[in-house]
Amino acid sequence: MADRNMDFLAALVDSAQDAIVGVDLQGILTSWNCGAETLFGYSALEAIGSPVTLLVPPSCDDEAASVMGRVRRGERVAHFETVRRRKDGRLVDISLTASPVMDARGAIVGTSEIARDVSGRKQSEDAVRMAGERFRLLAETIPQKMCTATADGLIDYLNPQWVEYTGLPFEKIRQKGSTTFIHPDDVAENIRVWKHSVTTGEPFQFEHRLRRADGEYRWHMSRATALKDGRGKVLMWVSSNTDIHDVKESDRRKEEFLALLGHELRNPLAPISNALHVLARSGGKPEIDGPAIELLQRQFAQVVRLVDDLLDVSRISQGKIALRQERIDLASVIDHAAEACRVHVERMAQDLVIALPEEPLLVDADPVRLAQLVGNLLNNASKYTQRGGHIRLSAGREGAHATIRVEDNGVGIAAHQLPRIFEMFMQVRESVDRAQGGLGLGLSLVKQLVELHGGTVEAQSEGLGSGASFVVRLPLMDQQASP
């Protein structure tokens, strides 16, 4: 019976898929099952009688000696993960359990080691770790704000861009919830759409305003996609949040511009139509025809100015405008521009003062375009200055630059609008009712024309009701530059 039990035990050990080996106290391999042959590549004849160091790479010598020392003291070392070397030299990840073997008197005579191949699991773990590392690097590098959430929608990770944008640490955001920085008007719908996605597993997409650390709310496009297992169960959510504020603002301003364009073109067309009707019925009477023709000329000039502004913006944007530069005295250009704007200024009963230096200010410029930009500044000043207001146009020298200043005591510019005053379609909203028409292209044209001449333009104002000042700086000709 004992022999049959021993045979059964030997067969059981030999059929095990794990490697089961015996090692005596001198570190010599004494037994070797089929699982060991499969795992390590050595046959029993090759392995038995060899030192156990046959399987131990040099980097693991100290660890193997420590395990043997613990077993000799009667300890059992269970599920210790390490590396062993195969016959072909390849390293294999194993989970090792080493137990002391005792004789009938209880004396330790050797070690029983069970080694299980965990390479597949380690590779999977490494792949998951690498995927996590790649996600972390991606999340910390891209400009978008990213986060992850549990299957039931609770945020468990925010990338540094979130912390930088909101000025709130992750723990505070998780404690208070994301609604703490969502615009109050967007919270209810945001929660509804998010709950729908969490319930159904469908992708989440929503535009809402998020509060920045400085208190400004900016529009964002937030998207979230569920990571699912093979059965379609949601494991987690990955979300990206892209700042679309400038795009939405640009779209809004374009829509306003189109509405304004329709309004501005309709304004002169109505009196033109009326004047034509009057001319058709006047019978050639001078006292009727004269005023009607003046009206036609004035309104037609308004249409031409609007169309010219649109064409100039288009040409400059496409790089199709060419300057015809020549050596000119700035004073002559300023006089020409002021004369062209005088009719409008006088109609508003405004006081225009022109101050020019006695010395010539020679610049290399296109006189037509230079007069255009000065005229735009004067028209802008007149447009946003009340009837009877004051406008000052002056020129001078600042080092190697000639300066042109247009100052008024009009409605002024709010501090938050100053940085964007030269953008296309921009108008001072708080005072647009004071404006005498226009598409918001004049100042944009000024900036582009100044820059084409190698100069700069700056807007200054102490706020609404405080007037405004525009300063153009152009390079003087070399012989005029200060040393």
C-alpha cells in the first residue's frame, strides 16, 4: 500500500503543470518533474545533480541565498515573485514557493520548491502600466483638460491643466464636485446629459461655461467616452475638455457683423431709392433735383466706403495689397486726411485741432494708404465723440520714429475692450448707439496698414466717458533718425 501511495504521489507531482523541484541542503537539485522540464528547458537527467544556481541569474544570487537561508531556519516562503534562467538563456518570471523538507525525526534535510510561470500576467501588467504611463504623459502634455471617472460617473483623476485652470486642488474639486466651477445657468442641463450618458453608456458631449481661476467663465466643449469590457460593461469614463471660447466669440461677432452689414447697407439704400423716386417725378426742377442729387452722392459715397473697407480687409488678409512707398513729409498726408474728414466733423459741430511740428517728418510710406489710416482714426474719433466734442490730431518725433496722435473727449473705451480694440468687427458696445454707422473694420485696417509700413499703433483710454487716444509710430527715414 505504501509503495502504491508513493507511486501515486510521484505521478501526481510529475503531472503538475507547475515546476516542482527538490533541493538538498548543499543546494543540489534532487528531483525534477515534467513541469520543471517544460518551464526551464532542462531534462531531469540534465538538472538532477546540478547546483540550483543553474537556474539563478547573477542578479538574483543574493535573493536566492536569502530564500534558502529562511527555509533552512524552518520558514516557508510563499508566492515570492522573482526571475529564473532557462536553458536557452531566456529569463522567465516566476512565482516561487519554497518549503522545508523534514525527515522522520523532524530535521530539515532539503527544500521543496514550486515555481509557476507568471510571464503572461507580468506582460499584461506591464502593458497596463505602460498604457497608464502613456495616458498620463498624454494627459499632462496636451493643452486640453482631461479627467477620468468611475463607471458610475464619479471623477477620480484630473490632469494638471484642470488644477491650473480652476486654481483648485484635485481633492477640493472631488469634494465639492465639478459643478463648483460650471456656470450656474449650465449646471442643470449638464447634470441631465451626464446622467443620461452614465445610465446608457452613450458618449457625452456638451458645451458649457467653466470658471477660470481669475473668475472669468469661458466656453468649453466637453466630451466623454466610456471604456467597456468585452461584454459591453462600462469600466470607466475618459473625458476631454477643450476651450472653444474664442471660436464661439468669433462666430458671435461674425453673426453680429453680418447683421450690421445688412443694416449699414440698408441705411443708404432707402434714401437712394427715395431720391431716385423724387428725381423721376420732379420734371427737371433744379430746386428739387439739386438736394436729391446731393443726397444720392452722399449715400452712394457711404456704400462705396463700406465696400472699400470690406475689399481692403480681404486684400490685406490674402496678402494681395501692395504699398507704393515713397519719401513723403508726414504733414502733407495729415492735412489731406483731415480735409477729407472735415465735412463729417463739421456736421457733428466738433472742434478739430491740428498740431504739426515745424520740422519735416520724412517717412518711407504709401501716401494714399497713410492718408487712409489717418482718416480712419479721425472718422473713428468723430463717430464716438458727442456733438460739439473736441478732437486733436498731432504729429511729432520720438527718437527714431514719427508719431501721429488722434485724441478725443468722447465715450472712451472700457479696460476689458482695449486689448481687442483692433480686432475685425470690434465695436465699443457700450457706446454703439453713439456711433454714426460702420462695420467695425476701420481700426483693424489701421493696424494692418501701420504694420505693413513697419510701424505700431496703440490705443489708450482711462475708461468709459474718459475719451480715447490712438498713437501711430512709423520709422523715420535714416537721415532723420536721432543718434
